[in-house]
Amino acid sequence: MALSQLALRKCLRRLKDPRINRCKRHLLLDIITIALCAVIAGADTWIDMATFARRRKDWFQRFLELPNGIPSHHTFKRVFDRLDPLPLQQALVQWLHALSETLGIRHIAIDGKTLRHSGGRSSPLRYLHLVSAWATEANLTLGQVAVEEKSNEITAIPRLLELLDLHGALVSIDALGCQKEIASKVVERHGDYVLTVKDNQEQLKEDIQATFVKAYDNDCQGVAYETYETVEEGHGRHERRVYEVIYDLSGIRDREAWTGLKVVGKCYSERTEKGKTSYEERYFIGSKRCSAKRYGEVLRNHWRIENCLHWQMDVTFGEDASRIQERRGGQNFALLRRLALGLLKQHPSKGSVRSKRYEASLDVDFLEEILKQ
């Protein structure tokens, strides 16, 4: 625990404490460390944090100073409501990466999620909507930004990309993020992109469709073309997917406007369940000249951000039920949840994330294992 605590102290040393000096009764490092440990161990509210800390006071005293004992839940709330989410995120994500040995980030999925009880009728603010970057193979949160009031994900995604090291990574974003500025930002940050194309880019979609029709008319002869097919069966479902890519971009009218564009692609899928078969065609563009298989893997794994991050946030961490409505407090608590999830997923035990949280609440030795890995 001493080594991880030393690393955390190093990452937090430049974090600005928002409190007035004469009002400080508890150290900022103590508050953040307790909060992260508590969230790993099942705390879903500020009150839960304080309760866990009181019950584990003897353990915390082994490595924290605690000059005035355990902070109250009011203290946790006030501090996290005032802390700037961006530098806190940079410090904690840096610490998480320092502990992790799985930093060969090859695929980053970006998607947004709304915290359903963070606003509404009783609040003058809109619901808090966070856009997250998820390393699909490493199961780590790499960053998050909140969508600003009276804005949307299109403006939030470039701000998120500014926080990320994209060297060597393929970044996947759904159709809302299929924007020339976003493609340019990914390349500027030394990454590559695969962007889903739908009707919000009508001309681009029409050109991709026409490119494939032209290739089919000639049986793909003389066309730089690749295909990759997968078949999956289980739980009464049969799913077949065919990924196709074409490297000839002569039919894309404004191809120069899409920075680094090298490939257009199509995913055809058919799904049979209970005797009924449905069909779907989706289109995409990419900046990396790689195989249809690689694009197929990335497009398929993009939805891990839904299954491995967003689903866990709601089902295991109760994020949708959280009624934290302060913007900074909500963002900071969401960050703690995502960091806790990454640490829990990194632990090699075979239990579910929920069971690991429960075990961490009962056994501080197990909690130390999660923090030390």
C-alpha cells in the first residue's frame, strides 16, 4: 500500500486545493484517497463514504495522516463540489496508468452517457451528460468530459481528445461523432479513426454506397477490396456479419476534407432469432490502411464501452440512481466510479465486479490487493 500511496501523492501534489487555508481540517490527499477506497468498496453516496471511513479508521490510520480524524460526509461533498474535475481527472488517471502494466492501448472507444437523476424538474440544470474514452482491451477509463449546457457531444469530443495520448490507437466513434473537425483532431493527436456514417453525413453515405455498387458491378475486379466474415451462435440466436473495405476513394467527392481518409467500409449483418431474420447495413470511414478483419474487430469491440463501462456504471455502481446534482460533484463522483471499475477489472480474481466490491468492503487485505496491482 505504501508504494501506491507514494505514487498517488506524487500525482496529486500539483492539484489545487479549493478550500481556504484557515478552514482546512482534513488533508486533500486523505479525502481523495478515502473517497476512492470507499467507492471501490461499495460506497455510492457521500454518506456511504464517511460511513466506510469510520468503520475502517484503524486501517486508514496506517498510511494517512488524518490530523482531525475521519471527514464527515458534508466535507466529502463540499470538497468534491469545489474541486476542478479536469486536473483531478488528469492526476488520478495518471496514477491509475502508473499502476497498470497493460498500457498497449490499440483501440479507444468514445461514447456518451447521461446520468438520469442529475437534473430535471427539481433542478435548474440539465441532466449531466458525460463523454468517456474507454480502452477496450485494457478495460480502463482514459478520460471523460461533461457536455456543456446548451451543447452536445459534437463539441465535447474534441475537448476529450485533447486530454488523450492517441499514439498508435484506433479511435472509434458512432455516427454523431462523424464530423470533419473530429476526424482532423484524432489525426492531429497522432491517432487513427473509424467513424460510423449515417444520414447526418448524407452526401458521404451516398458516395460510399455508390462506391460499393460500382465495385459489385465489376465483381470487385481491379478494385483494392477486402472482406471479413464472422458467424456467432448462442442463446437461440444466429448472427452473421460481413465487413467489407475499399481503398479506392475516387468516388468520394469531398475526400480531401476528411483528414487522413484512406478507406471506406460497410458492415452487413443478419440476425435470426425465434425463426425471424433481420438485416442491417452500416457504413464507416477510416484513416488507417488496415485489413477488413481489423476494422471488423474494432467496430464489434466498440460496444464494449456500453457493456463494460456504461452497463456496469448503472447496474453495479448505481449511477443512474445517483441524485448528485452539483455539476462538479457529479463529474468527480463519476470519475471515482470509473477509476474504481478499472481497478476492479484489473484484479485477476474471477468474481464479478459486484462481488469484488463486496469483498473489498469486508476485507481490507483484498482492498489493498486491488490498489497495489
